[in-house]
Amino acid sequence: MPHQLAWLIFLLPFFSFMLIAFILRPFLLRWYRLAAYVTILSIVGSLGLSLWLLNTVMGAAEHRLEIPSVQWLSIGDLNIQIGLLADSLTAVMLVVVTVVSLMVQIYSQGYMKPIAGDHEYSTKGYMRYFAFMSLFTGSMLGLVMASNLLFLFLFWEGVGLCSYLLIGFWFHKASAANAAKKAFIVTRLGDVGFLLAILYLFLNTGTLDIEAIHALAAAGAISTVVITWAALGIFSGAMGKSAQFPLHVWLPDAMEGPTPVSALIHAATMVAAGAFLVARFFPLFEASETALTTLGIIGGVTAIFAATMGLVMFDIKRVIAYSTISQLGYMMLGLAVGGPALGIFHLFNHAFFKALLFLGAGSVNHATHTFDMREMGGLRKHMPWTTATFFVAALSLAGLWPLSGFWSKDEIIAESWDERKIMFVLVAATAFLTAFYIFRVFFMTFGGQYRGKERHLHESPAVMWLPMALLGVLAIFSGWWGVTGGFGSFMGHGETHSFVSGFFAFLTDPVHHWVAWLSLALSGLGILTAYAIYSARWVSAEGVGRAFGPLRTLAFRKYYLDELYERVLTVGALLNGLFRGLEVADEKGVDGAVNGVARSVMAGSRGLRRAQTGQLQLYGATIALGLVALLLAVIFLG
């Protein structure tokens, strides 16, 4: 197959978007289901090409495929080409994005099914939804394949635009519109740093080509100061997209969008873009100890910080959202201590079980019409497929052996012990909290007795639970790619940590693999604690809440960061402070100066106007006085 066909990987979803938006929706609204079929068909094509590319890259020298670039712009000595970068990182990310997106699109046929008279689930909305999902998938695929910074930044902003459109999909709801604006604004803050980093790199290297920049950094042709500032700017963009502390506040509110959108954003597109960006530019981070340390600290803090908020929320989607933030912290820490092989390995595994958790939450909502876990319970009797798949995803997230989450999460914990002990403490504690909050969700949702309003509870249709079942299989087996160190070798950053060098290594050599046993013990303790409180009820949940009263309130109020940002910084410091000061300076300074000049001119004109009376005798007298003045001047001064 010609290498040029790789362009179709991201172009097919764009063609799908244009077909739906400009032909199907305006002219063929009666056949609204065509929108889903076109989207699914385009992503199937992208998935097939992505698997071909993965296979080709695995067999290529240095795991890299040469794809000819296309000249886009030439101004003097500046030549900008549109090109594709096909290496091991690209190949892995393409498979993640297309697999998850395909499962989400199939699932969406049931979840977004139009309902007569329902504005939220209308036929126009159905077609608009799939048009945006096609554009979202195409933008993420283009971002992953871009070979230069300009091309990458265009798709980076495309991903941000699509997230805005899909989070605010139900724009008639104020909460959805506000959440979309919040996501767009907060991520823009990070993007400012990323854009400055791009300009800074171009100023100091004279190129926008990603591989050329990597080569210059490796050769020592870029100063350490430039590398550090560029890496921190890149990480700024990643912090926004991947919701790292303190730019994490947009992600929980993004749950206002349709649940399949949440699955795609949290598993394979928006938030994965930040981790991918750091991995793509890892040679810069590797050359700067400051940038690498910052990456690790922010990742470790984010992991435990978000996990504490997941402990106390009652909205099932918000708990899973905080789980995503926490796991993204794991990924950033994994990149800092183990490089792309480790950080992307966790992203790879996380994509499947996190997409499954969100689709499971959507399935529950499909039956109960609520996301509040206090109005659920006992659903295992009515929703066996959803219960089983959600249970598998919860075990994988908790890091139970031998599911996929175990291999990457515990790898990060082990590497943290080797590299930075304080980070080890943070992520080990997070392992316990993760297991606790996800099984709190499981027991409150599927265990006990149903606590909601009387309704006919039922399993979701096959078009929804079949994608969940396929993701469940991946949540079990995807991590096995790293069992023998094959993933790390493929990523070109050496073997992964020794305790995954063999499938039973940590069983046969517990002394040298004690970190794995510790992590398993912490995860098991978290599950047991959740069982004791929310299933067996050996301990009262209300009593535990009262015991941790102030801390629980602090976590439930999200550490008051929303109030800090919205009331103190936005309203207080910006609106009433800086912006009001600028308004006063504009009114009293700029406008005052302009108005003062105008008043002076008008006053002078009034004086001149009085002299222009039209009376001849006055003009004659004025001329006579002038002549007398001239005569006197000649006599006395001459």
C-alpha cells in the first residue's frame, strides 16, 4: 500500500464531517441515520489504515516510516511544509484514537437516538452531533500525525474548538453553555504558553520541523535556557488540555456534554493530546532537568489531588472525571520518571478502561435518567452486561493483576521509587484512593437495593453494550503488550521496568518486586474499605463523613478553586481591579486628554467667532489699531 495513503487516516473523518454538515443535514434530514453510518464508515477506514501503519512501522528500520511532505508556503527563506510524522508514538496513538472513537460512535447510535418532541434528542441534533464527532476525531488524528509545529498547532486548536462545540452540545442549557466556555477559556490559558514556546523555538532554531528541533537539541545546538523555557511552554499547553493542576477546573464541568462525548474526550482525544504533546517533545524535557522535575511534581500532585475529590462526589460522571485527572497525573509522572515508553503505555491502557467507565455511566443513565448515585443501587439485577463490563473497567482502573491497568500503573509506582521517593509516596497513596473511589461508585450503583424513582429498569440495547463488551476485552488484555517489555522496546526508549520482564516475575521473585505487591495490597485495601462502607455497611458512610467533616467539605467544594478563580481572580482582581483600573485610565486619561484638547480648540474658536461679527466699523477700528501698533513698533523699536 502506498505510503501516501496515510494521509487518509485523518482526512476520512474530515470528509465525513463535510458530507454530513453540508449535504446530509441540509438536504437529507429524513435519513438522519446516515450521519452515524457515514461517521462509523470513515472511522473504520481510519482504523484499518492505522493498523496497517502500525504493522508497517513495527517492521520498519528504527520504527519510522518516511512519508513525503507537501510544500504549503514559501516566503523568502521561509519554507513551510505540510507533512506527516509516522513513528512508533504516532502508530500507537492512531490505534488508540480510532479504536475508542469507533466504539463511541457505535454506542452513540443508541444513546443519541432522536426522541419525538425532545429538543435535546432531535434529528437535527443527531446529525449535528455526528458531524462534530467526525471533526473531533479528524482533528485529533491530524494532531498525532503532524510533522511540524504549525501543522500541529492548527489541529491542536481544532481539538479545542471541537471540545467547545461538543461540551456545549445542548447549548439551550445554561450549565452546558457555561461549561463549554469555561473549557475553552481555561485551555486557552495553557495554549498561550504553547504558542509562545513555538515562536521561541522558531526564533532560536529557524525551523518548525519537529524532528529537526529534536536533532538540534540532541546535538547541543540549542542552549539549556532555550530548551527549558520551550519545554515549560509546551508543558503549559499540555497542562490545559490534560487538566493538570491548577488548570484542571474545566474537566469536571465538561460532564455537561453528552456521555459519549465525555468518553471520547477523557479516553482518546482532548485530554490525551496533552500527554501526547509532552511525549512528542520529550527530547526537550530530557535535556532540561528543571522541565523534567516540574513535569514530575505537577503530575504527582495532580494524581493525589484529583483522587481526593473523586472520593466525595455523588455524580457518577464527575467521579470518573476526577479519576481521569488523577490518571493523567500518573501519565505525566510516568513520562517524567520513565519517558514516553511508560507514560504512553499508561495512556494506551487507560484509554480502553476509561472509555468503558464513561459508556457504563451513560448506560446507567439511559435506564435511570439520572447521574446521581444516591438514586441508583441494585442495578446488577436489571443490567447484567453493564454491571459486568463496568466491574472489569473498575478492576483495571484499580490496578488489579492481571488486568491492563496493573502493568502500567504499577510500573509508574516502581519507577517513582527508583527516581523520586516523594513521588512514590504520592502515587502509592493515590493507588489506595483510586481503588476506593471507583468501587464506591460500583457498590453505590450496582449493589444493594434500587433507591431511585419507580421506573422500568432495563439493560441498554445491544448497539450500546456490544462496544462496552469489546472495550472490556481490551481493558483485560491491552496491558499484556508490555509484559515482556515489548512496548518499551517498540517506543524506542529501552525496556520497561524489570518486574514486567516476565508474566509471573513478581510472583516468583517477591523480594525484588515488592513494589508490585505493595501496590496490589493498597488497591485491595481500597476495594475492601469501599466494600465495608458501601456494601456490607460495617461502617456508616455518614459517620465517616462526619469524622472527616472539614476535609470532606473542602474536597466536596473542590478546594474552593472555582470560587478563587471566578470570584477572586476573575471578578475581584480582573473585573473590579485591573479592568476597572483600565476603564478609569481610559475615561480619565485617554478620553480626558482628547476631550481637553477638544475643549481648548472649541474655546479658541469661540474667541475667534466673536471677532467675526460682520460689522464694518469694527473691522475698520481693528485695522486702524493694527496700523497704530505697527507705527509705534517702527518708531520705538527701529
